[in-house]
Amino acid sequence: MKRGSAVSVGFSVGISMSVLFSVIFCKVLESRAGIGVGICFGIALGVLTFVMFRAYRKKK
């Protein structure tokens, strides 16, 4: 997998997870603090996905 595609997959996973977690935590916490939590989880999962795809690419 090329580096550009790993970055795009990481960004897409991060953005989708941040939106998903923001909606879930805003409904559960009933406050705007869920937006920050969602963004933090989205960034963490996006970076994790990028690192996993990068390691997979180096392995081949």
C-alpha cells in the first residue's frame, strides 16, 4: 500500500470516528464536552490506523 493511500485511510477513519464518537458522547453526556472527546478519540484512531497500514506496508 502506498504512503498516500495509508494517509487517506488514516484521515478517513479519524474523521468518521470523530463524528461518530461526538454524536454518541453528546447524546450520552448531554453536553458539548462530547465533541472534544470525539475529536480526541478520532485523532487517536486515525493515527493508529496510519501506523498499522505503514507497518503492514514495510512488512511486505
